[in-house]
Amino acid sequence: MDPDYKDYKGRETQLETTYVLSKIAEKFVTEFYKRTTQRHNKATALVARLGQKYIIRNIWKTARKVTKECLDC
């Protein structure tokens, strides 16, 4: 955590982002999508949730593929 970083309200925050490698991205997104907190929403919601903490190359392509292949949706 950078002790000098403060957000616009003066509260200290820590910026965390995880880069997901391309070769495991589809499996990672599939597992993320299966979680109960995701609730099998469409690709837009999936990308929004993933984008909060993860950087994934070709995220839209991967998210569309995962949601299209979901049998529960």
C-alpha cells in the first residue's frame, strides 16, 4: 500500500489489480462465472465484475464465449 495515495475524499485506499494470463483466461472466467455471486448474468455484467479486480486480454471475446456456452442460462 502506498501511504501517500489518498482518494478524492481523503481516505487511504489500496489499488489492487491481478493480471490473468491468456492461457488460463477462459478457465478462469468460466470458474468466475459459475460462482453464485455472478448469478449467470450476460457478458456485460460479467465483464464489469471482472474488470473491478482483474485485467484479462480479450475479455469481451472470452466473456461472450463463456456466457454463450452456459447451460444454466
